[in-house]
Amino acid sequence: MLRARFMENKLSSLYKAGKIVGGVYLGRGQEAVSATLGTALIQGTDFFAPLIRDQAGRTAFGEPLIDCTRTYLGSVEGPMRGRDGNIHRGRPEKGMPAMISHLGAQVPLIAGMLFAKRLQGTLAGRVGATCIGDGATSTGAFHEGLNLAAVERLPMVVVVGNNQFAYSTPNNRQFACRDLVEKARGYGIGGFSVDGTDLLACASVICEAVKRAREGGGPQLVVAQLLRLTGHGEHDDGSYVPEEIRNGHYGRDCIDVAIRQLVENGHATEDEIALWHEEFAEEVQRAVAQAQQEEVPDPYKENWTALSTKFPLSQPSVQ
């Protein structure tokens, strides 16, 4: 959680300094949910399709910070070779498909990956997971993907970070049910609701959902109640969020809560946490410095081969 927060704070500074082309979308306030899911999954076995606010989950799942900085700064050495915007990175060969911007689209993607493994006879023991926002639950892709996963009893976990607003649209203009977890009953799947600002609660609930999926319980839907502690992106000041919500329970910072829980339960001391701050700040700075020194793609030399293709295409002539 801390490593992701330091990384994203740096991304915010780089964006404001004009060093990043395109948007920057931060997961500030959603680290407890994202990191818990990434930690609960097994690298090399499971699939994880993170969304734009899942830096903490990516880090927990094993993604090095250099993949992040290379992508945002357009390095040709990055996982997407500097060709696909600044947020659509992934390592499919390591179980992390590249992020898709279209909300809800990664639900059918993960369902398809799991179903393919079933057809290959290699599904046993695997779990596929993705995080989405509350707005994505209103999309057709969410319904189609989750319905397929439910009918096929696929081992999938979908974590919904209900941050109260789909961009600037409040919950009461998105859905009529009392809680999004009620949708689980309609699909015939497992459903959990959790306070997304509470790390220990997230660890308990999300790990249980992953366990049930892995043990044959079919898809699991986890709805985490929280608040996005920033605008939709760094271009947005979030002024549409009422002060009573900002100052309410879900407006608290999950990292502050987590630090208090770690100290009070004897898992870490304040001095140890201070050292983590220093370590992660230096790690982030090294990753940024390295990416800034690397080349960006040259359109006249790029072979434009698909990232999953081993053989380059013939070079087009330049008129």
C-alpha cells in the first residue's frame, strides 16, 4: 500500500510538471482493497486484470515499479514498448493482461481466460480476478461476463470498489438497489460487502472470497465501500463530492487506518514504518530516474508487431 502511494504521488508530480502525456488516474483511498486482492492471488498460477486504480494490487501481484514508470514516461523498454498510452500496461505471460479502459470489459476477459483453461484441462487450482468501479456494474460487459462465469461456475472474483461516484455521477443516479452486493443473488453467486477503508476487514473478506472461488464455489462478488480520495483523474478536482461525504467514515485514508492497525496489533512499530517510507521513496525515485534516461519509440524504426507476436512484420515504406 505504501509503495503504491509513494509511486502515485510521484506520478501526480510528474503530470503536473508536464512530464507525462495523457491522463493520470490514482488509486488514493483504494489501496487496502487492491493490495489485499493482489496479495491473495498466486503469482504464476492465477490471473489478475487490474484497473486504473490498482497500483497497490499490481505491486502486490509482483509487478516491478519500473514497469509503471516506463509506461507512464513512454520508454521503449516498457512492457508495452511505449506504444499504448500510459495506463494500458500488462504482462499477459505472467497472468496480468493489459488493462482495458472500457469499464467492465475485463470481467468477460477474465471469464474467457478461465474458460479457455478449462477447455485446455488446466483450470484446476486457478483463480481469475479483476477490480472495477461502481460505474462499471451498469455496463453490458459486466453483466455478460459475470453471467457467463456464473453459469459455468468459473473460479472468478470480481471486486467492486464502490467509491460513491462514477466519475461525477453519484450512486443514487446509477442503481436503485440498496447495496451493489445484492446483484450477486441475481447471478446466483457468492456475495460479500466490506468496509474498503479497513485493511484487516479487507484481508479477511477478500481472502475468503478467493478461497471459496479456488475451492470450487464459483464466482464471488466483493463490494468494497470507500471513497476516492482524489478526482476521477489528476485533471479533475472532484468538486462535485459533498463535504459531508468527504468528512464521513469512507473519507478516511485507508493507509492511516492500516498503520494504526499494524502498530496497535504489534505487527510493526512506528520506527519500522518510518523506514519503509524512506525505502519506498528511494525505490520510486530510482525507477523514475531509470525510465527518464531510456529512449522513447521511434515510429520510423518501430516494426509495429503485436506484442504477443514473435515474428516482425515487414517494414512499410515511408513516402
